[in-house]
Amino acid sequence: MVMSMFTLLWGIVVLLFVLWVAGFALHIAGGFIHLVLVLAIAIAVYNFAMNRDARQP
């Protein structure tokens, strides 16, 4: 379960990164894509920190 969530999260991050690059190249919804990308990175860092804390004895 955890591994599939991790894989899904990275898939979303990669997709948002591709959209972010496309937004720079094509000037499509640049502000919105930046906001969503920052949100996805913040969630990824939060999940990484929480999983790391959960493994500590």
C-alpha cells in the first residue's frame, strides 16, 4: 500500500514537472502550474518527513 502511494506521488510530481516545462515553453497557465507544482513538492516533502518519523524507534 505504501509503495503504491509512493509510486503514485512520484508519477504526479513527474507529470506536474512536464506540465511546468510545457507552461514555460508554450506560455500556458504558467501561474497555475507553478502553484500546483509547489504544492506537489510540499506534499512530497511532508510525506517523506512523516514516513521517516514513523520508522524511528
